[in-house]
Amino acid sequence: MPRLTGDELVKMIKAWRPQIHVIMVSANITPEIKEECLQNGAFDCVCKPIDFRHLKETIQKALASST
């Protein structure tokens, strides 16, 4: 994303709507980046190329935790 990092976007979304579950998708997720995103409010991080089964499970967990 030009001019904005994913971590900055997570902070903005969570400040705007804290109830939203943010699932980060990136080709460049290191353990350090993942930890920082999670600390800043991301629900989870998914690496590219996307394993759609894992993404589906992650979305289901996010939905289940909202109820």
C-alpha cells in the first residue's frame, strides 16, 4: 500500500471500529511483523500465497469470537 503500512492500517481500523476483526494478508510476514500486528489489534495474519482452507478457518474463528 502506498504511503501506509499494514500495521498503521490496523491501528486506524481498530481506533475507528474496535469491534472489527482485522485479518492481515501479506507476502512478507515475518514473526516480528506478525507479533507487532497482533499487538496492535489484528485478529490474525495470513501469508501469501493464500491457503484458502486456513483463511476460511481464520474467518470462522473471527466470526465465532464476535458472538
